[in-house]
Amino acid sequence: MGVKHAVYFSYEAKKNAESAPGVGGDTDMAVIRDGKIRNITPEEIKELEKIYETRRVRQTGEFTEAVDALPF
């Protein structure tokens, strides 16, 4: 699995966990690549949220295209 899909699925797992007691709605994410930490920006979190909402409604090729278009 590529890093883009791994980031998305981590985000999806966190969103799904928000229904559990004690899990808040704020999300901070980072990617560690080549020994460097890159924080996921609020704008990128919004993109992940758009993909999450699309995926919740239907599973199509749009999902893969949207994840592949992520900037990290």
C-alpha cells in the first residue's frame, strides 16, 4: 500500500473511532518519510474529509482517483 492510501485509511479509522466514548473530533496527522516529519495541513485534512464523505456514500473509482491526487 502506498503512503497516500495509508494516510487516508488512518484518517478513516480515526473518523470511525469518533463514535466511541472519549474520542474527540479534532484530528492531527503527520507522515514520516525518509526520516523527516511532515504535518498534514488543515487544508489536506479537509481533502481527506471530502474523500471520507464520498466513500461513505458509495465506493467507486472516484475514491482511488481522489486518494491518488493527494499531495503527499
